[in-house]
Amino acid sequence: MYQWNFAFLVDFRGLLLSGVLYTLGYTVLCIVLGLLFGLIAGIGQLSPSKWINSPLKAYVEIFRCTPVLIQLIWFYYALPSLLGIEMSASTAAILALSLYGGAFYSEIIRGGIISIDPGQPEAARALGMTKFQIMHRVVLPQALRRMTPPLLNQSIMQLKNTSLVSVLALPDLVYQGQLIVHETYRPLETYTLIALIYLAILLPTTTLVKRLETRTAL
Amino acid sequence: MTEAMIEIDGLHKQFGDNVVLKGISMRVAKGTVVALIGSSGSGKSTLLRCINLLTIPDAGSVRVGSHVMTYSGDSTQLPKDREQAAFRANTGMVFQHFNLFPHMTVLHNVMEGMVTVLRKPRAQAEQEAIALLEKVGLRDKAGEFPHCLSGGQKQRVAIARALAMQPQVMLFDEATSALDPELVGEVQAVMRALADDGMTMIIVTHEISFARELADEVVFMGDGVVVESGPAKDVIDNPRQSATRLFLSRFNGKSPGRDESPRVNRC
Ligand SMILES: Nc1ncnc2c1ncn2[C@@H]1O[C@H](COP(=O)(O)OP(=O)(O)O)[C@@H](O)[C@H]1O
Ligand SMILES: [Mg+2]
């Protein structure tokens, strides 16, 4: 029978805390950038112009249908040599994860927009609003209500996906965990604690999603 | 009273192979009410939507007040988004299904165009919106959200929202068709008051007796053309064309069945 012992992890609290902060930092960046990409791709795909919507559709499909781990590695190793630019591991990781998340966000945003009754933009148009005003004042505020729960769900995925940056040796929570394991040879306790930390961060968010879902269902 | 407020000339519109408007020309004198009647699918909504550019005509011209839009069928010559928006703001539109903004209170529905399009200061817009709500008898509902209102109240808010843009003309597309019978009267009363105020109006309606009473002129549309038009009582009481006679005989002074079952919205 394995003897569980978590006490040694107290010595690594500084490392773990810095890992949590890195993970949260990457998450915030990847969510904000991902939402930006998602907004552009989601609205752009609704454009009647093929020149605008085709490339965006291609972007969404490529990033939705390939593994994010491969995207990450590809951004770090292949892209810089293809374009002849220097890219730090952080930049590559944030870019890849944001574009990946953005592809999913864009589908949520596009779906939210097309679920709005066409009478809504029409009434706004009849008042003399411009396309931008209609989006900003009438369509998006209504769509946002419906989109919030799935956007939050996707953001939860974004947080968990940041664990992949550890393959580029970026010091997130999982990477710090690996360091601790190398030093202590106690993977069971270490990874269990790390899982519990993720759980503690995400549980409030999933509870919030549940509450929002029942509210928007009314 | 002979000056035309709305002048439509040679309006054409087709959707794919479906030619809906085949060269419509009409004039609406300032301060008069024209009732547009015709069977379902005859192009009444399309004509109204072309007048405020919700639908872009293929050819022809539309003038409302001093604003003119001419279409030649050349898609590269289309007016800019902003020009069209200004044109629309001057042409109030009331829809069958109200289309109030559900995420805004009644007051903010009415203020929205004044603030976003006309760029009036909020305080002024609020004052004007309250005056308009007073006019349609809904001042006490200013703070409610649309889902709390009855259909008749919603439509009156929609009228106030359109009036807030101080349009030179008002277009009504079956404004009472989605209402429970007992709520039709309150909306018609608001329309009547507007007409009495001298507003230039085009109303699409299946309420023939309302058209006869309110409108100065009736235009009967069929198959994408104006079949018959003239003073309301003449056209309705003594139609000259057989198509008009056939259409009117189907009503027998009653309204046709509505295309939607009554819905109850209460808070
Ligand atoms: N956006 C559209 N796309 C395709 N066909 C349309 C569109 N709007 C209207 N039509 C067609 O135009 C014809 C006239 O419709 P409409 O103007 O709504 O008639 P009415 O209001 O007199 O009932 C119908 O055959 C309808 O199917
Ligand atoms: Mg119609």
C-alpha cells in the first residue's frame, strides 16, 4: 500500500505559487487575445464578401481540427524559421493558444449573432443606425447574454490548455510540478496537488456558468 | 396640399427570378395618408421596405422630402452606408412584430435613435422620449422592459420609437395584424391621432374599414403593379377594376384571419 505524504510540498510553496501566477497570467492573455480573434473571425465570417469570410473560415477550421499541442510546437519551431523571425517561447505559446481558443470563440460568437431575430437589426437599421452601431448597440448586447455560458466554458478550456506551455519549458504550474517531481520523486502527491489547485481555481467558474445557464434559460 | 412628400418612380425589385415590383410609381401628398392594400405576396412589404431602403431597389427612384435615392441596377453605384442611414432615419417604420429591443427599457427603446443616430444629449433625449410616451399613453411604462407589455402597448412604444427620429413620413407594415382583436383599437387610435397631426403616412393594412376611414387615398397592388388607386372611399366602395372588386369581396367588411395565434405576455 502506497504511503501518501503531502507534507514535503510545503517546502515548494514558493515554486507552486509562481506556477499558479504564470498559469493565471497566460490564461488571462490567452482569453483576451482569443476573444479578440474570435470576435473578428465570428463577425467577419458573416460578411457577404468571399474575400473576407473564406480566409476566416479556413482559419477556424484549421485551428479547430488540429491538435493544440502540435500548433504550439509548430508555432515555436516551424513558424520562426519559415518567416525568418525570432519568437520567444512565451510569444509562440500565447499566439498559438489564443488562435486555437479564438477559433472556438468565433463559432460561439457567430452562433450567438445568427440566433438573434432578424427583426432586431432591421428595426435598428430603420432608425438609421450604421452597421457598426447596430452590432454594438443592438445585436451584440443581446447575443452576449446567450453567449456568456459557452464563452465561459471555452475560457475554462483555455486555462487548462495553458498547461501545454510546459512543453516549451515555460514555468507554469505543471512545469513547476515537473521540477518538483524531478527533485523529490513523488509524482503522485505532486500531480494530485496540482490537479486540486486547478480544481480550486475552476470550481467557482463552473458554478457561475451553471447559474448563468439557468438564468438565460428563463 | 398638393406638394408631394413621397415620390416613387419606376421602382423595380426582384429576388432571384421572382419579380416582385414591376415598375411602381406613386406620390403621397404632404400630410396625407395612403393605404396600401392587396393580397398576401403582392409586394406591399417589399414596396414599403424599398421606400426606407431596408430593401435596396434594383431600379427606380425614391424621394422622401428633400432626400432622393436613385437606383440604376449598377451595384457599384450604390449610395454609402451613412447616406442610406440618414435616409432611413427620416422615414419612420413600424413593423408587424414590433421588433422592440428586448434588452432596453421602454424609455431607452425610444431614446436609442435620438442618442445614437441624432446624437442628442441624454437628458434632452430622455425628456423628449417621455413626451412621446405620454403621447402614445404609456408614460407610466417608461421603466418597464418590453416583455412586460401587451402587444398593443408594444406597438405603441414602437410608434414612439419611430417618431423620436422626427421623421417626415411614417410607414406602417400591418401594424395591427399580430395583435389580439381587443388590442387593435388602441394602436389604430394612435395612428389616427398622428394622421390628425398632419403626419404623412403609408399604411399597409388588411383592415379595410380602417383604411376607408383613415386614408385619403387607397392604392391597390396586385402582381407587382398598382392596379388601381384613388380617393379611399371611391376605390373601396366603387372599385373600377375587377381584380380590386374580387379582392375586396373576400373581406365582406371583415378582417381576414391573422397569421399568428394570440400570445399572452405578462410579468
Ligand atoms: N428578402 C426576400 N428574399 C426573397 N424573396 C422575398 C424577400 N422578401 C420578399 N420576397 C418575396 O417577394 C414577394 C412579395 O412579398 P411581400 O412584399 O412580403 O408581399 P406582401 O407584403 O404584399 O405580402 C413574395 O413572393 C416573397 O416571397
Ligand atoms: Mg407583408
